Amino acid sequence: MFWNIKNKNKEELWKSENKYRALVESATDAIISSDAAGNIVDWNKSAEKIFGYKSEEAIGKPLFFIMPERFREAHLKGMERVNLGGERRVIGKTIEVSGLRKNGTEVPIELSLAAWEEKGKRFYTAIIRDITERKQKTEDFEKFKLAVDNSTEHIIISDSEGIVLYLNEAAEKITGFSREEAVGKKAGVLWGKQMNLEFYKAMWQKIKYEKKPFIGEIINKRKSGQKYAAAISISPILDEVKNVKFFVGIERDITREKEIDKAKTEFVSLASHQLRTPLSIISWYAETLLSGDAGKLGKRQLEYLREIYDSNKRMINLVSSLLNISRIELGTFAIEPKITDIPEVVEDILSELNLQIKKKNLDVEKIYESLSPVKVDRNVVRIILQNLLSNAVKYNKTGGKIKVEIKKGGGSIFIRVSDTGHGIPLASSSRIFEKLYRADNAKEIDPDGTGLGLYIVKEVLKRIGGETRFESEEGKGTAFYITFPENI
Amino acid sequence: MKILIVEDEEALAKVLEENLKKEGFKTKIAENGEEAIKAASSFSPDLMILDLILPKKDGLTVLSELKSNPELKAIPVIVLSNLEGEESIRKSLSLGAADYFVKTQHPLKEVVEKVKTFFIK
């Protein structure tokens, strides 16, 4: 009976020993045991992996040989203290230290130390985890967090409904809301609602439904009520199944830039108005002289005076363009639709261009289809046609053709102005609507052009809900297509 | 036929006056808004050519005072301005201006022709 029990105990002990072995060997953490003197008595597979020593190399060696030099003294003192019954500073705790590999490199580890006794002898077991990856991740995270926290751009992270999850210091500063005040609330409610509904609709459409970044300029409101202008880019961050996890908004305060821009534009506007008086004086006196009312002029006198008159006219047009641009940029470009006879506008412009048309011997063809007068902004239509037609004349070849087609249908007006001129080089085609941009061949043909005309066309069209596009072949000609709604 | 030219820019007033005189009109120049109102009574013009940006009293004020004065409101007014915005055109026309010309956009001849049309009927 007694024997049986003893044997049974042995058997169970053996079983449990086996279980322990299996556990230790399969553990992903290194499990290392030492005796009271600090000599290694057990060394598992993971310990081999982490430190590079085989079990037979490790067993019997002192523990400190897997420690970097700088830890060894403290380790030895600590063991001595604990063995003498002193304070246990490390046992039962988890600490982060460094280990020393066989190859001499260090490895960041997390160490948990236990002390236990068997048959009156003390042993220590250390469970050691290689935390290289975790440490790297934490460091990366810290780096990114520091970068985001301290960025001078305002960075705001919200959930898919726009509820603020995070804002950095710059965002706190510009909005006036502290992190505590903002987190958990809707960004739109805190500092939004300064733009029209259409703007926010378009923004949400882009980021939430199309799941694409939205880039634009926005007016927001500080906690104090003061407004500020910002350039924003909001990006949706998607999960594995392409659902919006959260939004990251990056903003830059452009209030000052806007103010400078406005001051510049206002200056241009003022200067342009001031320029007009002398320009009209020159124009009217030259006109009076040309008419012969102030006495008959000789052939050369007339010729020179004509140059003065034409150059002055060019300056008048330039000032007009500058004024239009300053109106567009100041947002004071007024749209006032009224009943307009578009062909009459065309005729008006063609008669202004008549001299150049004759000089180049151009053939002008006009096709007007089902065109009763329509309600549009006459000024806008004039600006568009004036620019397109004068380009068609300017960049045409001698003896070339200009075709103006206008038709109405489905609530829209369609205008096509085509020429048989020099065309737009392919390399320039994406930029011709940019302010001040001029195609290389345009610069050669007409060095005096401003690069403002098509920019104005595009901008005024935008204001009446219209669009433009073009087809062109270098050396063969260009066709501009204009569409805009009637009755707006 | 008498025409009152309200224009503070001397050179412009002069060339306009000469071109009108050549067509046989009698003219007078008023250099500011206040003078314009006075001359409208004393000179009793058959037509007024009115600039908008004027010293002392601006053109739109002159126009509205003129049109609210029973004795003067019959005088037709042609606005001749550097302002080409729809806003000032609309305001001028709604205050009772007969026509609106932007100085830099129209040859002098066109303005004179327009003036003549007022006296053909």
C-alpha cells in the first residue's frame, strides 16, 4: 500500500516532469534556471534562439555570461544579497533589460524572475522575452506621435462620422479648443459651418463615399468666434474591407496669405481704375486726330498715330483683363443675366477685330442654329467670345479660316470657335488655362500676349456653371467648345 | 441744343466738348457734382453727359437728385464712366439714366452719335 502510493507518486512526478519539460521546450519565451550560485542548470530551445548558445554550451555557465558587462556587478551583488536573505528587488517582477548574445550583440529583453526551493536548495528561473520588435514598434510609434504632436500643421483625426478622436497642439492653438474639449465632439459643430452646404456635401461625398482625399480651402471658426482661412486635405483611412476607419485632416492656416493676396488684388483693381482715365484720354484724342477734325494729317503721321491708337487699345484690353481677374479673385465678379442676343455679341466683337481679320485675309464662317435671345450674363458671354475670337484671329495663318458655331438645346448653349491656325502643342495642352501660362509657340507668334485670356474664360465660365474644352493639332488648328446653361 | 458735360478730367471734358461743338451743340462743362446740379438749373441743358466718379458729389447722387427734382427730371442723362461693372450700370439705369457708356470701351464717335439720336426725333 505504502509502496504503491510511493510508486504512484513517482509515476505522477515523472509524468509531471515530462509535462514541464514539454512546456518549457515549446515555450516561445526563453526559460532559464540557475542554482543559488547563479550557475545555469536549465536552458530551453527559445533560450538557444535568443542568445545563440546551445543548451550544452550554456549549462554550468554563470548567468552573467548572457549579460552585458554593465549589468554584471549589480547582478552579482543582488544575488549575494538575496542569498543572504536580503531584499528581493527583482524577483517576482518584470523588468526590461538587455541580454548579451553569443555573437556579442545585445538584445532587448523582458525578464521575469522567480525563486523557488527544492530539497532545501534555492533555484532561480528567469522567463525572458525578446522584445526587439516590440521596442522597435514603440519607438516608431513614439517617433510618429512626436512628429504629429509637434507638427506646425494642424492635424485632426476623427472617426467615420467626423467625431474628433485626436487633435495636435497646432490644431488646439488655431481652433482654440483643447483636446479635452474637442475629443468626442463633431469637428463640424466645433469649428465648421462657415461654408455653404454644397461645400460640405461635396467634401463628404469625396471622403466618405468615394473614399478619396479631399483637398481645398476652407473657412473655419475659432472657439472665440473669429474666422480663419485654411488649406485642408482630409484623407480617409480604410480598413481591410475598405470601410472608413477614420479621417485624418491636415490643415494649414492661410489667413495671412489670403490677406496679402486680397491686398494685392485690391491694389491691381485700384491701379487699373486709375489707369483708365489717361487711357481714355489718349484714345479719344488719337481718335479725334485720326478723324482729321483737328486738321488733315500726312500719310506717315496717320500711320504713326494709328500705332499709338492700337497700342493704347491693347493697353485698355490688358487693364480690362486685370480688372476682371481682380474681380474674380476678390469674389466681386457679379453675374447679372439678362436677355442677350449672342450672335449680336459675336458681330460686335468681329467688327472690333475686323482690321486684323482683313490684314490676315481670314475667312469667317458663322453658323447659328435655333437661336432666339437667351437669358445669360452678357458681359460673361462677351468676355468668353472676345478671348476665343481674338485668339482665333491672332494665332491663325494668313488666308486661314475661323468658324463660329452657336446652338441651343436641352437648356444649354453650345459654342464652338475653331481656327486653322498654329494649334496648341501637346506639351502645353494641360496648362493653357493656367493664369499667365503661354504655350511656347504662342510666345513666338505674339510676344505681347498676357496669358490671361483663357484663364479668365475658364474662371468666368465657372461662375455661370459652364465648361470648356478644346481639341487642337499643332500646325493645323484649334477648336474650343463652350457649354453653359441658359437662364441662370 | 444745349449739352451739359459733367466731367472732372479737363482733357476728357475738352475733347468731348470740341467734338460736340463741331456737330453744332452748345456746351457747358461742370467739374463736380455740386456744379452739375447748379448748372442743370441755370444752363437748362437739353441733355446731360455725366461721369460717375466726381468730386464733392458723386454721379449717382447727382443722378438721383436730378431725377427727383420735378423741374429737372426731364433732362435725359447719358452716363459716361470708367466703371464697367454691372452694378454701376444697373444702378445708373434704375435711377433713370438713358444710356451708359464705358469710356475706354467706346470710341468718342459712338458717344457723339448716341447724343445725336436724342435730337433726331
